[in-house]
Amino acid sequence: MEIKGQIEDIIYSNESNSYTVCTIILEKEIITAVGYLPFINIGDIIVAQGNFVKHATYGEQFKIDTFEKTMPNTAQEIEKYLGSGIIKGIGPATSKKIVSRFGEDTLYVLQYEPSKLSQIKGITESKATEISNEFNKELELWKIVMFLQQYGIGTTNANRVYKELGIGAIEKIKENPYILLKLLYGVDFKNIDRMALTLGIEHESTHRISSGIKYAMNQITKNGNTCVLKEKLIEYVANILNVYPELVENEFTNLCYSREVYFENGYAFLSDYYLAEEVVAKKLLMLTNAHNKNNINLDKKIAEFEKELNITLSKEQKEAVKSVFKNRVSIITGGPGTGKTTIIKMLIKLFKYDETEFALCAPTGRAAKRITETTGEEAKTLHRFLELRKSGRRNC
């Protein structure tokens, strides 16, 4: 069933998902409608598809499945639309003045001849320009909403798209839909790829192939890796895009020239991860070259704390503990049950004895909780620890 009417009032609107309860003025009655209605405002004219349903508490409502906005046509509709406050600089009184002067041509004047607004008392030329800009922004936002909606892309992204691309955003997207992958968080490559092919982007387009490469590399980082063998990357991208490997190879080279991708020792890196690893490597090198002060008789103290903790360290565990005090950077690995927690307990005892500042950190909240439970010392997630360091709080 299809209805057409003007939004009279918005009773409820959820900002996070755009679920809205509103009243709509139809030709002969006012009805209550519900549905997901992004960027809807009082005064908007909508054409909606849906059905009337009976709510146990609120009675009959029109449940909207899909809808689109249309511009108001009559002077009365235009006055209500502009008077709703949707356009910055226009309230009910100003709306009445503008519509009284220009009638059904009001929206045309706002869009194409804003200087005429300065004929109205109280509207300067600069204010007329501001009003026109706001009106055109609202139009563009709605066009973006309708455009994205066609391809199953969340309409809440419209503001972001407009902010980044401005007027003419849709034309820019049609030229290269893959720019949405950079602009919008969480948008699926496969969805954008289908959209691009539907819009007529060539199957072997450089935009498509370069985006496919970056998509594949981002997927790899989600699995905990920062790089991938170039040969495997080329093969994978060629398969998912169904293009010749030579084309992927060529575009990979172009990405290297533009520094979006780095290639080193047979491995491909996204630039952010390559540069981050480079910084980490430099920091580690600085740490390893720094002098490590250690005035503890480790063998003696380890023996003392073994008795106190009622534990016996293996030869390998003792070497691991000593390594931490001999080197500025140490990596101790081992599977479950190999004694890593026991090593941590011993290190805590030695750090406290030596009055060395230390912090217990883990990548996840669950792991941090486990360390706290087994050692009796508070452990934090790495994220939380870095936040505290940034804020200047040293009690870690």
C-alpha cells in the first residue's frame, strides 16, 4: 500500500538507527506512522510503501517499509516545510514572509536565485547566501541517502559522505564507488564491488583492482598479520576479482609507487602497518642498545623467592628470568602449562625487591583478569595501560 503526505510531527526518533514514530497529514486524515526514516523532518513530503498494523498499546499505525522524500509543491506545504527549522536561518515568521513573496517558486529561488531573498526585510545578501547553502546541503544529503539506500549502504553514512565529498558527491561516487571504502568504516568490499559493476565500472578498472588489493590486505591484518607474501596476495586478489594476475601485479606496483603499499623481502605491507612496524623496530633497537642496570644477585634471590613462593624453577625458567634482567627487551614464549605464570610471579618478586617500576598488561580483558587472579597484582589491557600513560597517571 502506498501513501503520500506531509510530516506533521515527530513523536520519537532514535538517533542511532533512525527508527521514528511520526504523524503524517494525508489528504483527508492524519495518521501515525512508524519505521526507519533517516533525515526526516517536520514538513517533509514523503511517499511511503507499507501496511496498516494494529499495535497492542498504541492502536492503528502505518508501518513504513520503504519511502522517499519529495519536495513540497503548494505554498502551504512549502511554508510548513521551511518553518519547521530544517533550514538554518529560517523560522516560522521568516518562512511566512518568503512564501508570501515567492509562493510556489520559493524553492526555486532558494536553490538558484538566492539573491532575491535579500528583497525581504531582515534578510541581508550574506544571510540569503547562507540560507541557500543550507537548503542545497539538505537537498544533497537527501540525494545521497536515496542513492546509498539503493545499494544497501546504511543511510546514516550520508553525513560523512557529504562532509568529505560535498556538493556533487553522487557524481564522484559514480566515477569511483571504491572511495566509499576509505570514507566509511565497516562497509563491505563485496557490496561496494557489486555496486561499482552495476554502475558500469569496468571489470578490469584500476580503481577496482587497487581497491581489491587493499581489501585483501586489510582482511589479512584482521587475522593478526601485518604482511603477506606478494605471490600469495597476487593470486588471491586475481581469484576474488576474476582478473588476470598480470593486471593485479601492475596495480600492485602502482600502489608501491604511491606509497599506499610497501614491498620488502618478498612481503607486502599496507603503509600504516609498515610504518608502524618501522617505528616499533627503531624503538626496540633503542631499548636493546640502552644500558640495563642490575645490582641483584639473581641466583641468590631466585633461590630465596623459590622457598617463599613454594615453587621450583626449571633451568629454562631461571634462564628466562635472568634474561629479563640482563636485556632491555625479552620475549618469553610457551604453550599452556609451560610455566609462564610462574615466571611472572618470580619477576614480580624481583622487581619489587629491586624497587623497579613495572606494569602487567595483556591484549584482552579476559587475559588481564587471569593474570590478576594468578599473581595477586592488578593487570590491565594494553589499551587501558596506554590511556593511563597518556593521561600522565603512572600508577600502573
